[in-house]
Amino acid sequence: MTDFEGLHTAVLTLPEAEGQGVKFRMQKAGSRKQEAGNRTDPVAKTRPFSFTARPVDFETYRRAFEIVSWHLKRGDTYLINLTFATALQTNLGLRDIFELSHAPFKLLFGDHFTVFSPEPFIRIESGIIRSNPMKGTIDAGIPDAEARLLGDRKEFFEHNTIVDLIRNDLAMIASEVKVERFRYIERISTNRKDLLQMSSEISGKLPADFMEHFGENIFRLLPAGSVSGAPKERTVQISKEAEADGRGFYTGIFGYFDGRDFSSAVMIRFIEKTDGVLRFRSGGGITALSDCRSEYDELIAKVYVPLV
């Protein structure tokens, strides 16, 4: 795993992970049914489940939004992810959340943070690399939610931008890069409500010597485009200016290599413990078409635990 800025990286064997309190569960490359993971101790389901979120106030968010809007108008960036931390009160601990949440990619890092991510980063199987960037979220309970999401001009621009960015990223290390699926919708069930999220799938053919330069190639793709923006380097600088604090491992990546195939995920849907307080980090993509209140509402909507 590595943090958002690529400054702190851990590469662990399974016994080393076990010794450091690192637990994971994730879909294997090429499969939505097979899982990889290490040993965990089941926890009892806690009922009733309590979950209270105290997000950043709108005025604080608005000031950060104005910073990124200024840069968007200057042309310094044309898509940027803006994120904040939300304080939580819940009767579940990090290990409870890790064990009880339903997500294709889960990680527990001791008593520091847990991740229950719906978004893969890259998957490698039989010499083919795939990425499924996720951009576009809506409350599934809204009438005609799917049609609204697919027809939203801002969401269309944002999603196209990320698909194009990921195509260019994969082209740095692969050939025959193509979009295999464009703007498909998936439903996510949470403790608060169901969400619809929009993704696309991009693939490419890796060179025969890819594994000889595995780490170097992976870091050429970082940070993940869906949680940074475009153009990447300048956009990351702007996000540091606008956000209240550093992201740390939030929006970094984690993965598992079984000796043949590689699966990895973006560290979103992220809860960390700092100074004894749980904080849920979330955000969304901002473009010149974005509305501040709508983006603030999306940040709050993403504060959930997928317990069903």
C-alpha cells in the first residue's frame, strides 16, 4: 500500500501483515466472486447500530470551493477532487467496521484506519491491465435517479475527463489501450440509503517484461486519477492549497499480488482514528460546472458504512 503522495509505502508478505495487524479482503483480478485475504476473527453484529456524522460546516467548505473555482477559471485545472474529514460517533470500532461492512475491497491497518472501497485501481491478469475509475454519484431514491445521473452535463464532463486521463495513464505502460465499458451504473447499499455510482472500464496489453519493473510501473500511474484530477501534477498542488490537512493514506492505493495476478483498490470510503476520534474522509470532483451546495451534499452523502 502507499499513501496519496507516494511518500509512505509498505510492502508486506502475508506473515508480516499478520504481525502488524493488517487485515484485508478483496476481489481477485478477473473475478467478482473469488476473494483474497488473510485470517480475521469474526465479530458479533452489534444492534442497534449507532452512527452520527458531524461534517465540516458549509462555510468552511465554501471557502475551499472558492479556491478551487478560482483555479478552474484560470485554467490551472479542469477537474479537481476536493475532500474533507467528517467526525464520527458510532458504537463500532475500526475492526468491527472492517468485519461487518460489505465492499469488494476492504483493508484494516491496526488501530489506525479501515477502508471499505467500491473502486478498483488496477487489476492485472494474464498480461492484461484493467482500470475501473468511478466518477458520478446520486441518491438511488431520487425519482429517475439513473437517467438523471447519465443525463447530468457536469457528471458527463467529469466522467469523460477521468476516462481520458486513465486511458493516457495506461498508455504509458501498455499497448492496445481501449475503453471496454463506458458509463455503467452500480448500486451500493449503505446504512443510510442506497447510492448509484457510475464507472467505466479501460484495458491495455502489458509488455512481456512488465513484472521486471513492477514497482516503477505502478508508481507511474499514481496518484489515482479519479481521486486527484487533471492535469495531475498541478491539480494535486491545488488540492493541497484548498484542503484543511494532508490526506495521508486516504485516496492512496492498496493491493495484493498472488505470484501471478495483481488486484488493487483506491482507498476511498476511509475511516481513520486520530487522537482517539474517528474521522470519515470523503469528497468529490469539482469542475467549472459544479454547484457548491450540490458538491457539499455529495461529500456528506458519501459518509456511510455499507452494513446491510
